[in-house]
Amino acid sequence: MSAALRQSELTIRTCILYEVLDKKPIKQSFDNFRRKVGNDVISYYEFEFWFYRFNNGNHDLHYDRSVNPVPRLLSGMPLNVINEVLNHLDLIDLIALMKVSRNFRRAVQNMKVCVIESLVVQLFEETDCTKIIYNLRYKFEYRQNDAGCEVTFFARNGDIFEKQKVVAGGNYIELCNKDLKLMVESGKAQMELFRLDNKGIQKKSRKKFIAGIEKALNSAKNLSSKTVQTQFVSYPELAQLLPIFPAEKLKKLILNGLDGREYEQLIDLDQWKKARIFQGFEGELNVPIEHFLHFEWLDVHLATFTDEDAMKLRDMIDRSAHFVYAEIQYTRMNIDRLKRVFDVHSVEHNHIYETPDKRSFYVAFGQFMIQITKPGYQFDYNYKL
């Protein structure tokens, strides 16, 4: 089209009218218009105004556009208005907005404190898949295929919503870590629970996954979590990530499937020393008992538990004003020797241990465990402070 015609408002409006009469969606119509007329002739917002006006049956090409001023864009609104809009957006909208421009990304990052009930990140290398689960409501799934990476978004809000796209040439670990970074950057992320599952097989994949998680979490402002839970994360991997979470905010550790013997760096962290609740499942831990005695609530399966360890546990209970519960599992418990260590006596079919300052605790013995409970405490695996 000649430059003269492209500068004619009537010609431009006529071209838009033809697109409307072609009954194509507005995005496809706009693309067709730019291909035929030019990319710099009209903005999308101006095109949208005339498209919907014509689509509603108003075909007057001479209509005075000044009667309907161009609406203000979000980016041009006052900062307090932008913040109000952002506070009403859902997670998926915030993440999409952060990808639009640096200004929007900064605006989202400066939002008020965001309390996250739970954030779960998972690697399943056998199926070339990673997942992020946010507040048990949103799930992002990244699955490698021949075309690149298939990204599926699920949302529960009454009904289940699902959206899917393929990122050509994308990598399932990199895309997962990239979106995680955006999630924790959206405000000051204060979490109730952060959970990490690392079912990686290759050392290279595990290292890439953990390094990406570390980078993402370190990018957040004032990130904290009351509980950190892991599944099949090694001692060194855990020691790499745990310092990201402020020790004064971290209260509970749930570590499942730990293995190996490189625990020294982990137990030296303030995050380990200041946590008050510990749960460990799926595997025997080779950490000596003395490194668990600061926990006031403890459930652990140990690789070794000697008579001397039992005495250390007893002495801790004698000193502690906060201890409420401990369950120690071991494959070869000697019940008779344990009874002598705790010098228990029976009251109404209950074994009772009495501290030197006359505080009493219930003690239960099993073939593979010893359980000690403060009277009045109701057992709860979800014990909170």
C-alpha cells in the first residue's frame, strides 16, 4: 500500500472494516491487517476500538474518534493504582505480567508480603518431568518431548482449569527453575512449607536442578519458611539450600530418604541447631543421637542407638523445659536395658519415667522403637509450635 493511502484515516478504517466482515478473531485480523498495510500504521488499542465498533454494527467511517478518548494503559497509571490492580491478580497472571517487561517485574517484586501456605518443587528424571505445586491449588508441570518442553498449568478454583503449551527447544529443568524464580520474586515470600523432591538419577541432572533451585530462592526478597521438607535430597544438597532460609524463622525439618555419610556440614548449620521439630522417615539416619537432642519434638529412625545413646536422651529430658515428644526407631532395641536406663515404674499399665525434678513422662517400648511423651500432649505428626 502506498504511503499516501497508509496516512488516510478513512482508508485504514475501511481495511479494518474488511477484516471485521471476514469474521476472523481480532488477533488474527490484526496480524492480517499489519501484513497487508504495515506494522507501524496503527496501534493494537486503536485497531481494537474500530474492530469492535464495526463488529457491533456501527459502520460509520467518519465517526469522530475524539468522542471516545484512548483509554490509559496500565503502564501509564499511577503506582498506587498499579499496586491495587496487582493485588487482585492471580498467580498465573502475575507470572505472565513479570515476563512482559522489567517495569512490571519490579512492580510485582515490590508487592506487599505474600504468605505462601506451601510450595513444592519436584524432579522426576525417569520421566523427564519437573513440577511446581503452589498452595495445593496451582500446579505447573514441565515434561520433555521431541519438540522441546510441554508445559501444563493446572488450577483448582471450584472447577479444574488446565492450559497447555509447548516451548520449542525448552528444557524441563531450566523452565521449572525459571518459573520458580518468578514465583518467589512476586512479593516478599514468607512460606509455611517449602518442600523439595529430588528423584534425579544422573549426578549432572541433580546438580543442575539443585543449582537452579538455589539461584531461584536466593533471588527472593526476605524469603523464609517455617517448615522445610525434603524427599531423596542428599546431606550435601540439603546443606547447600538450607542456609537460604533464616534460622530464626525455620521451626520444623521433615527429611525423608536421606542417605550417605556426609552430614557434618548440615549439622553445623544454625538452621539445624535452631529448629525445634524433626521428622525423618524412609531410611536409617547415621547422624549421632547428640545432634538431635536440641529438638523438642523428634521422630527419627537411627542406624545406631546404644545404651549410651539412651542415657544421653534421658539426660536431655532431665534438663529440657520444652521437650514434649520423641520416637526413636532402631532395628535392634533391647527393651530390658532401656527400662533400666530410664528406671521406669508402672502406673495403670503405663510406664512412667520421673526426672530428678519430679516431672513425669510416659515411656512406651517396642521391638523396634522407644517412644517418650509428656503427659497431656496429644500425639500429632503435624505438631506446630
